[in-house]
Amino acid sequence: MFNQFGLTFDDIDCVIQIAWEHKKPFYTIRAQYGLPEAEVVRLMRSEMNSSSFNLWKQKVFSDRQYKISF
């Protein structure tokens, strides 16, 4: 079964795992699943509770030179 992102539930689990394990996951996820950065952020927000999402966001975007607002 596919969801709003066009992914199966197993694919979503894999995307979340990649997003948590890698410091800069967006290239890997785009290469494997075709999701751009904004869609990954939307997926993570929809699949995680707010505190986990905020921890992930801090981890991934900590080295950026500009502020990201979600």
C-alpha cells in the first residue's frame, strides 16, 4: 500500500532509518527514493512525535549557515 509520498510502509521505515543514521541524509534518500529535502522533512514531521522531530532537525541542520524554519 502506498501513502501520500508514494512510498510503501517498508520504504518509509527505511527513509526514517537513513534520516536518523546519516548526518546529511538528503542525498542518499533522493538517490534511493526520489524524495527531495522538503518531502523528507514533511515525512519525518508526519511520522514522528514533535520532540523526536525537533531532535532530528537539530542533528541534521546543525551545520547549516542559515536558519531553517519549519
